[in-house]
Amino acid sequence: MPTQFASPYRTHTCGELRATDAGKPAQLSGWVNRRRDQGGLIFLDLRDRHGITQVVIDRTDAPAAHEAASKVRGEFVVTVAGQVAKRLEGTENKRLPTGEVELQGTDLTILNEAKTPPFYVNDPEAQIDETLRLKYRYLDIRREPMARRLLLRSQLVHAIRDAHHKAGFIEIETPNLIKATPEGARDFLVPSRLQPGNVYALPQSPQQLKQLLMVAGVDRYFQIARCFRDEDLRGDRQPEFTQLDLEMSFVDEAAVMDFVESMIIEVSRSVMPERPLQTVPFPRLTYAEAMDRYGTDKPDLRFGMEIVNLAAALTGPDGKPASGFRVFDDNLAAGGVVKSIAAPGMAGATRREIDELVESAKRLGAGGLAHLAVEETGTVKGPIAKFLGDDGAERLTAAAGATPGDLVLIVADTAKVANEVLGKLRLEIGTKLGLADDNVLAYEWITRFPMYEWDAENERWHATHNPFSGVLPEDEPLLVTASGDPYRPSPKDPAGKARAMQYDVVLNGWELGGGSVRIWRRDLLEKSLALQGHSAEAMHEKFGALLDAFDYGAPPHGGIAFGIDRWAALFSKQSNIREVMAFPKTQTGNDLMLEAPSEPEPEQLAELGLKFVGRRGSVAGPAGDGAAGTVENLA
Ligand code: ASP
């Protein structure tokens, strides 16, 4: 990338010069990656985020520059002018794009000195304690891996913007100081100075605002939006994170999904041309199918090992359980399920490996885990084989989809437990056996989620995804309570069976995005909010603007939001979103570099009319102990 603007410091970046530039004058500026002093010659590897170029300074040709270069240390900022020359044959560096040339420096100025950094900035492979990386993030970002990932993230956002502009979307910024927009997490509150006693909430998402933009006639909106959720941090969570947020008018589920799918394909192909998309068009699974076949609503479809229901292979002609193995038969008779996965090539698993699998299954909530090995000869072996008989054992392993060499793992339990346990074992085994191709991008859609789940503690229905999600038209009659009083929800309500016009996008086993076609009629939204436990006053208090707006002509609308941090992490093959965020926080919510959060000045509190009455400190340790936290507890 040429430096297209005039600069007193450089004519080129450190990644730019090539053999065709030989003979030309050039000036480079950057950080000293390495210095080699060979007496009469000093070599400097000069680095900026674009690359590294070798500079050589000859004492005979340029005594003053040589003198200055002899004072230079790693990470000093220097500017060097001279002439580009081809390197002598045999001394080229094939690993560098600039490796065929060097800059023969005649003038060198030290622009700034640097202390010895706390870690090797010039070693991309160095294993560095993450606490140090976060404290000195500006040095960490100087390192090639972080610089590369931030560049990739920028390319991702650029491609997203391009795709939306092409499709007629308008980019609109919504405010960060708003009233709570719930997404199921705690709000971050900002006290108002001008209105003491009142607070703003930072948006958990721009959900209500984007819906209001649809009422405003914006038609197609998108935003790269910062969202704030005060929840306990996990590997893929941060208190503030970035969403691609979009909303469209006059759409049904298919219309949103069509646009979004084409946008994802366009973005993926432009940002990650070297990584194949596993299946196009993306597979579409209902929530029920995903749970049944993969035990999760975000299955990693890069490998098979599907969960199989063995009922047919275990029942006799009269439809009664008759496998001969009591645990299976009794469980089936009691309305449970017997399900399995077939682990490829694991028939030879040792006793210890099997014990470990059984332990895992129990830890995950199963009463036990049965197994049958299909040997290379086709013979089926395992402790339960004698109960099933040769035929029965073979019928079972065939139904499980096992081929010679496979180990069939079986759970007999409720459908919920069996799916969950086998789903997790599938993932553990898949990871251990390396079944998922690291390079492939496997996107899929999950649809038809339940609208609600019962929240026993608060005696209300809790929206599984989004309080404003629409209900499938055929399920609309289900949005009623058993009591007939819309404000008295109970677990017996038909609403528990209603399915949402909700769709999630999953990438390689990570939930990447989720959205829905919304409720866009006031009466229906009030019904749904009442089921969610809001009284008429409370819904007016919390969602009054949206409800009122629906009285002034709301178009049918729907949208979706994507975790940009997750997307960038998956594109850069990272398992933690901190690796694609410039300045992330630790698990205890600390910014180790700025040492935030910190105690406010007493005057600031006074101005806000606030007084601190709690116990000062942090989860990680004493107040101000910004550096608390090791790499383990950051994970
Ligand atoms: N606001 C939702 C979320 O943040 C996404 C959406 O439904 O558009 O998950």
C-alpha cells in the first residue's frame, strides 16, 4: 500500500520497496526490529505495520549516520533516507516481501528512544503472559499477530459496510445514553448530573431504536454498534462489544434471511477468499431438529457424528421395547429415549479412555453411558452385547450408523438429557479427533425457536431471544394464558408451545448472529409483553415509546445482529474475542492499561448527588489492583 500523501518522514512504508525500486532514493521511518553491528556496517531491520525492510549503513559512505545508528536500540523510532539497492545474490530474505532489497542509508535520525520493552515485540511466536500483553497493549499491537488481526477486523467491517451500501441500507448511529433496552443482561447505568437521581442506561443493543427507525420509514438500516451488557465475563463475552445491527421493513423471515445470507457469502469471500464455505446455500435446521440431531442449538456442522435415535432398533414387531437390555427397555417404556453417537475409529479405545468418556457423560448429567465397539471384522463387542444378543447388537450398531472401527456411545435417559450429553460428547470427541477442518467456514441457520421459556422464580414467560420477536403466524392463537387473564401467566399457558419468527446464524459451532421478524402490532406486542410478566403500567414505563410509535403506522419489519468480535475471531482462528479487540477487558472487567474502573473524585460524586455506601474493592482484589488476574483466570 503506497504512502500516497507527502510526509516529512517517509516516501514509502517499511513493507513497500521491491527490486524494481533499486536505484531510487527513498526514506523510511519505523521502529527498530533488530540491529546487527558488524563494525563498518550496521544493519537495522526497520518495522512498521506494513512490513520490515533491511537498512544498511556503511561507516565509510555515511559516517554521521553510522555514528547515529550505533546508538540505536530495539524499538527506537528512527527515520532513514538513502538509496534502494538490490541485495547481493544469496543474501536475499525469501520470507520478507521486501527481502530482495535493502535501503542503503545515508541519513539517520533518532526520532524517539525506547526503554527495553517488557516482552519481545519482534517475536511473533513469543509466549507472553496475557496480563502483560493487556497492560502494554500498545506494544502488543505493535507485534505482528495483533496487528494482522486488527487489520483483518477492519477489512471485515469494510466489507460489511460495502455489502450494505450496495443493498440500499442507510448507516445510522443511535445514541449510547438511552433508556434500558433489554437483552437479558444487567444494564450499565450512567447517572445524570443535570437531573439528579435519574440515570441513563447504556444500550444492551439498539433494538428498540432500530425498530423506531422502521416506523420512521428508514426502510433499511444498519450500524456497527457498540453494545454494553453487565454480565459475568466468559471467553466470548466482554462488557462492551460490537454488533453489526440491521433492520429491514416490509419483510418476512425469508426476505431477511436471503439478504443476510448473500451478505455473509459476499463478506466471507472478499475477506477470507482462501477459506472455503462448507455448504451454500446454508443448511437450515429448526431448533427441534438441531437439538434432536446435535444436542445443541449451535451445532458445528464441519463434521458428522450425528445423534441417532435407536428406538426402532430396540422395539419388537408389536412396538414394545424388547432389546433384552433392561436399562434400555425400561427407559423406553417410561417414555424416555435411547440415543447414540458413533465415534469414528475409536473401536480400539482402551479401558481408561472408555472410563473417561463415562465420567464425562456423568459429569454432563447422564446416569451412565453404554458402549459397543464395531471391530474391523464387523464383530460387535462390549459389556452390554451379551444382553442384546449378536443380532440385536448388530441391529443396534447398524441403526447407530456405525461402520467397522467405530465406537457406539449410548445414553438412555430423557430426550433432554440424552441430547445434551451426546451433543457435548460429540463436540469433545470431534475436537479430540480433529474432525473439524480448521480452514472451512460452515455457516448454518437455526430457525423456529420457542418464543418463551418458563421463568419459575419470577412466574413469567421469558423470551428465549428477544422480547420483541414475532410469533409464527400459525402459532399466534397460542399467545394466551390458561387463566384467561393476560397478566397472569402460568407454566400451563399455551404460550409455552409458541414458536418465534427467530433465526440464528451459526458459524463453526459459535452463535454468530440472531434476529427475528418482529411483532409490529401494538395489541400483539402488549399480549407478548404481558406474558413476559409486564403489567400494563410497567410496559408503558419501559417500552412506551415503541408501543406508542406502533399507533402511528408501523410497517412489518425484521432484522438481525451479529457479533463482529466473534466473526473476526473466527476469521482469525482465535477462540477468544480479546484477540481481535484492540483494548479488551479482563474477566473481572478491568482495563489493565488504563486501570479502569477507578474511584471517582469526591467532587464528581457530589456533582451527581451520589454517595458511595457499599464496600470498596473489586472482584479481583483490593481496589485499584488493576493487574490482578493471571492468564488462567482471564480465560
Ligand atoms: N437485538 C438482538 C440482539 O442483540 C438482535 C436482533 O434481534 O436484531 O441479540
